[in-house]
Amino acid sequence: MGVAIMKGAFRRVFQNPLYVAASTLISAFTFFIFILVNNFSTFVTVLGLDSSPRLLLEVTTNGAANILGASGSAMFASIITVSILSGITISMIIYQIRTTGSFGGKKNLASFSGIFGGTLSSACSACSTTLISILGAAGGLAIFPLKGLEFSLPSIGILVVSMYFISKGVMGSGKCSI
């Protein structure tokens, strides 16, 4: 039943090319933010020297390759998954707001916690130290056996569950609840 609701909501939202484009751009932007955060000093240096789009693209590509090499394919796949799910989720929230005029409350806030959790575990434990130190646990990911996937996997779960609730809201929009 839940899968049918999500499929129906996806069809409703993504039949409009505007939401497909928005989801793609948001996913790409989220992925870029993961790369930027983990290579912030490199980006600052490059922007200080030369801000040509070609050089920024090379730095982004090299940053992604460094994360893949340092953290492995499982973590890199989780970064891509969180980025894609973030794009889809935010596009669905935008659709819901535009059609109902309502944000959707706590269920939509849960999706942002999934995005934040995915960001905390966006790369290797050494790279994520800058993010996790905000919470007062510098180097804390290094003690976990999965090296940060402990945060990424629940984040993916939170995003999927929040997409389900958003899908229910999308499918229920325009219907009288009485």
C-alpha cells in the first residue's frame, strides 16, 4: 500500500518537467555541498587564485575522487543516495506547498533532519571532523566500526520515511478530510 502511494505521488509531482528539473538541480547542489564541505580549504584557495568554471569543475571532480578513495564506495554511494533523496524530497515539499499552501508540519521537518544527518556523515571520518565538531565530538566518527555509515544509513531511512508521509500529503491534497 505504501509503495503504491509513493508511486502515485511521484507520478503526480514528476509529470511536471519543472519538478524534475528542480529535483535534479537540488540533488546536484546537495552533492556539491558535500564535496565543498569536505574540501573547503581547497575551494577557498582556488577561488583566491582563479575562479574559472573549468578549474572549479576540476576541483569538484578531484574532491569527489578523493572522497571515493578515502572513504570507499559504500560511503560514496550513501552520499549520492542522500543527495538524490534530498532533491526528490525537497521537490515534493515544494509541490505540496504550491498545491496546498501548507508546509506540512513535522513530517516535512523530519526530512531536513535526514538531510542534516547525511551531511554529518558525508565522507571519511577525518573529513567529517569539521562537521561533527559542531556537535562537540571532533574525531568521533573514527571510533565507529562503519566509519560514519552509522549516521548515513539512518539518514537515508529518515528521508525514505518522510517521502512516504509527504507522498500521503500529496495524494491527499485537494480531498476533503470530512
